[in-house]
Amino acid sequence: MSKCVVLGITGSIAAYKSAEIVSRLKKQGVDVRCILTRAGAEFITPLTLETLSGAPVVTDMFHRETPWEVEHISLAKGADVFLVAPASANFVGKLANGIADDMLTTTAMATKAQIVIAPAMNTGMLTSPAYMHNVEVLKSRGCVFIEPDAGMLACGDVGRGRLCEPGHIVSYVVQLLNVQQDLLGKTILVTAGPTIERIDPVRYITNRSTGKMGFAIANAAANRGASVTLISGTKADLVLHSGVKRIDITSSEDMYDAVSKEFDACDYLIMAAAPADFTPKVQAEQKIKKLGRSELCIEFVATKDILAAMGARKRDHQLIMGFAAETENIEENALLKLERKNVDFIAANDVMGTSTGFGVDTNSVMLYYRGGRKRASGLMTKAELSNWLLDSMIEHLR
């Protein structure tokens, strides 16, 4: 039996992208039912969505052209995921404040499915206190937000507010529809993103990690029933499953402390973060002035090796996966890391690649196992790769 996504489309110039969302979901074998608001119908026609979805599009609370069921209740009950894309500030405000005055808000109020909201609006609206308050209210109720991208907006402004790319939205929704619950009862600790090592109150060093891989792994594990804690060095507002416990850190020392505290309670540790290998030996209390200097020398010291420290503490029931972001000699460096840090797996990838480096939504790894085995993932989205890595860990246990 196929899964059902109820897709709400509100009044936004980005409504035309909902056609691609429907098409992509259908190609994944998902049943899509569309609810189009009156304002949304000004930007895209019901006929377009009906042709792509193969199902009637609901536009009115009181029309009599559909079967006898109470429409909003049948849609609410039938949804496995309730997606609103694009979502306007008006819709977010109504849902946050319990206003149900059209088919979309009424159905959203009635559903027990996971609600996923992909906003699209002007930057000024996106950053307004009223909108941000409404978002926090909905997040506290378990709604997930897929944050908009930055770029040129339809109004001519430049900034955040563009609907997130349909491929990313669909990838996340398909991940939510994954019915595998093979990680029920497991506790998984995941790290993500960079660390920041302070030089003085103004300056710091960091790296290009965005946290996308770690967040994708945390989401995949939570969808499969695991109890997940994510220790994040990125402050980016990436999509995160509402059931994941998030711990934000800043420095490599912070990450070491947080991982060390959570490690003994976990079954799996997946270190997808990129903690700094070195930190300034002395952190200046005041801003370092130029004062005619032609150069500045900063002495660095090694940070604590988090992966090696947890490898030394690992007990028989625990599995540890590390990542090796390499630019050369990938296999040699990965195998050395696997042995030296006493972990079970190393997922190595070439960060110089345009499709596998930092900040992109795809990745490809070679997974090295303790004992000599290795497997290539091939190029996948980070959401797909997350499940591939989890499958590999579960298969290894079996």
C-alpha cells in the first residue's frame, strides 16, 4: 500500500514549484493529494496539479463534487505526511493561532500526521517578530520547517525567502515516509558541523563543514525509531526531526565534553562533525591590534582527539563510525585512521569533489570496515547516504 502525502499550496509566486514537488513524489511511488488555497489558485491551476497527481484537487470547504466523506477529515486521516509548500506567512500565522477558516488550515488542524512546512516569502516578512514567534509556536508543537534559500526574490529584493529546492523538500519527505523501525530501542549519538576556535574576542578559525551530513544522519536514525542526540557545531537552521535532542557547542573542547558525557549511554556513535585539530595556545582577552605589524605569529596546540578517546572507551555492544574528509591519499589515510582510533568504520570522502565536498546536498563515500572489508556508496543525496550508512551498521551487527 503506497504512502500518502497531502500537499498544501498557498498564495506565493513559488506555487509553480509545487508542480515539480508533486511530480517527484509520484515518481517515488507516493500518492499525492493536493489542497489549493484560493490565493494559491491565482498562481497555479487545479488542472495542472490534478494532471500530475492523478487525483482531484480540493479548493473549497463546501464543494459537492467529491465522495461523501467529510473531506477535511478523510484527508487528515489519510495523510502519512502533511506538507505545505510553499507556505505563506498568512498560513503559518493561522495554524499557530488555531484559526481554521479554509480547507487547508482545517485539515492541518485535524491531522495527526507529521506536518512539514516549507515557507516562501519576502525577507522582511520572514524576519518579522510576528512570523518568527509563530514559527517557534509551531516548532514547539512538533512541526518541522524546511527553511527557505537565499537569492533574488520575485519582488526584486535579495535575501532569504526563496522556497527551498523541490528536490531537497522531496528527499526529506521521502525520508519521513520510511516505515523501517529497525532502530527501535537503539540510542544513537551523532556529531555534525565545524567547531570554532577563538583567537581573540573578534577573530576565530573554523572550517567549511556545514553540518548537512550529520543532520541527515540524525534525521534518518530518528525516522527509523532510534533515540537520537545530535551534538552540533553549526548554528545553521537545518531541518531536524522533532524527536532529536540537539546540543549546540562552539569549540572542539566543548564537543569533546558533550560527546564524553553522552557516549556511555549510546549504542552507536557516528562522528560526522569536523572538529578542529588545532586551537590557539593562548586566546587573547582583547582584540589583537595591527599596530604597524607586517606579520602575526599564532602558536597552536593540538585539540583532544574525540574519536580516539571514544574508541578507547568503547564497550562490546557499541559501534563507532568516523568520517575522513580527505583531499589526497584517501584510502591510506582512512585505513590509518580506522586502526589508530579503534573504531568499527571509517566513511571516507573526497572533499575536493564538486558533488562530494562541503555545503552540497550529495555525497559519495568509501566505507572501510575493521577487518579489511570496504564498500562504495556511489553518489547519493545525503539523506539517501544516511540510510545506506545505517543499513551498513545494522548489517554488520547481523
